[in-house]
Amino acid sequence: MVGEGERALLIGAAVRGQQEAFSLDDSLDELALLADTAGLHVVGRETQRLTAINPGTFIGSGKVNEIKALCGSLGFEVLVFDDELSPAQLRNLEREIDVRILDRTALILDIFAMHARTREGALQVELAQYAYRLPRLTRQWTHLSRQGVGGVGLRGPGETQLEVDRRDIGRRMAHLRRELEQVRQQRGLHRQRRRRSGIPVISIVGYTNAGKSTLLNRLTGADVLVEDKLFATLDPTTRRLALPGGKQVLFTDTVGFIQKLPTQLVAAFRATLEEVQEADMLLHLVDVSDPNRAKKIEAVETILAELDAETKPTILVLNKIDLVDPESDLGKAPESRFATPSAQPDDWERYQQVVTASAAQGVGIDELLEAIEAQLISAMEAVTMTIPYAHGELVDLWHKRGIVEALDYVEQGVTITGRVPRWLLGIISEHAQD
């Protein structure tokens, strides 16, 4: 368990000439939110601009001495770095500064361990923690055994497991991978059933704390936990909803994205993130009141590209419009402008549709559903086909999953003009006549 209110000092460094997505101050602001979510009490922050990262201690030796001096005056118990530290850097810093050292990756993994509610989530987090900790387990890294009550960065597998040798940890990781592979296969079977049903799947993605759970609750009446904290929810939820035209769709939310997302998490959450890869459409949710929204959009797009999902049909949802100054350009924007995504302060032209909304207040939800329906219809194929009477079930399927614009009963069967999803077109074409 975490000692509530453990005092933490944040450390950030910027390398001259190296372009980062976030400024040093903005990145440390986010680190402070992560620390708060983990139950730490931030007592200060230190920054350093370097010509190059110190391979031994990450920051320079002078800054290390400054931090040692601050330990007495600030009384911090945890030192949190805004970047991932190498095993050598962790060991050297621990020798120099007699406090617990965490990096951004360990902090995020700890938060995930707090919020994993399902068996799948717990397995994924445990595997990610082992992948991170294994190269950092050495005889010299003894502070783990000194922590009798645990602490931030020590949740999950626990002390006794972290003290076993590498071979046993390797066996445990192999076991976790086998269990997660079973989970992945089960998810694959669920996706196959969904595909056979023909119900479109819409995945809600976005930066952490953009309001994904609030939107899912608003759209479908789900009861997903909503908190104003980073990574408040972790386990994905899927719910069914009827669009204005009556067509059924499935909405599924995903784990929130973040800059510097640990690679261990991307690997461990492969089964969950495949929901994004397999979705028919993405809703990219953005906190439009966030001054860093453009950088966060870019961070999400980078992760989507890593998942090979950047080309999927996507609607950009500018959420939390109720928190925007009504006199600003964004505040004066119409609630739905998915037909004309231009003349706005951000570069959104690459999105097929853009909708402003407030999931918390219910603003723009009807317009969002209309945009989703329009996007799904535009992705359908316009066709005219005659379906033999012997295959009347295909006529019913067309009504349920496609759009019927005209219908005529002829000698050969039922001639339908309308639009159908590509997957349904293939099925109908096997039995229909042009």
C-alpha cells in the first residue's frame, strides 16, 4: 500500500537542441498530476538544461549535490524523474541520494496497478511491471527490502516476488504471457462474433482525462467510474447504442494515452489495444479547454500510428466546450461543424468530421450521433441488387445493417437499391443478381 502523502520532489531535464512534444514546465505539470493520482504530496520541483544526458546519473553532478542539500530542508522521501532512467542511473542516484528513486515509467505503472479492476487488467499490469523491473533487479538495489510498508512504485507483484532471482521472475513472466494470450484469443472470438453480427464498433480514444468515460456514460448510460484524475479508469468497457436512424452500434472505451507512454504498457496491453485496431471507426476525444490540446492530439496520433490505426475513419470530438470562454473563437464555434472543419485555431482539416461537445453537460451529443451515423453511411457501398426469394434472410440483414432506398418485388426476387457495409456486400454478392 502507498503511504498517503509521501513527500516527493519532481526532477525534469531538457537537452539543448532536442525537440520535445511538451515544454519542460508543461511536462512537469503533468508529472505532478500523475504523482497526485498515485497519492504523493509534491513539495517542489527541480529542472536542469543539459547539453547531453549524463549516462551515470541522468542529471549533472552539480544538480545531484543540490538535490542532496534540498533533502534536509524539504524533507522529501521520494525523488520522481520525468523520464525513464536506466538501471545504472537508478543505482547511482540511489547511492548518491538516500531516498527512494522513481522515474515516470514506474509512476505510471504504479497508477495502473492501482486502477486495474479486472483479472485481465491485473495480468497486463503485472507483466508490464516485471518487464520494467527485471533489468533493474541487482544485489546493490536493496532499498526494496527496506520498504516494510511498500510505497508508490512498489504496488503490484509485491516485495517477496521482487526479491526472487531472475529465473523465477522469467518463469512468472512466461506464465503471464500465456494467460494474456488466452485473453487475446478470447477477445478475438468476441470480435469475430461482433463481426458476424455486423454491428459497427466505435472505439473512443484520447489523451488521459479527456473525458472518455464521461462520454461513454452519457451516450449509453454505462456506469464507468469518472474522476478528475489521470488514468482514473483502466479496463475497457463496451456498450450498445441505437443511432438516430435506428442502427445499432457498439461503443468501446480504451485506456487513456499519454506522452512518453511506457513501451512495457503498449506491449502488455496488446490485447486491449487491438480493440482500437479492429474498430470500424474512432472517436478521438480531446479536452478542448486544455491549452496543450494540440500537443496532446499529436501524442495520441503518434500512438495510433504505432498501432497501425491512424488511417481509420475518425471523428475529432472537442470535449469540455462548456469550460471554454464563450467569447473565444472556440466558444463561438457551432456545437456541430462536422461538414466544415476549417477556420479554427488548430489544424483539424485532416479529420473527416469535427464536433464540439460537453459530455458532462450533454451538449452536442445529438450532433455527435448524427456525425457518427453520417460517417458510417458514407463508408457504405451504393448498390442495386436482386436477392432471390430463397435468400430472404439477406433482405432482412440489409434492412438491419444497411440503408434501403428503394425496394421492388420482381420475378427473380427482391430488387433493392441502397447502401450496404463492405462486409455485407460480399455476403450478398454470393447470392444476388446485379
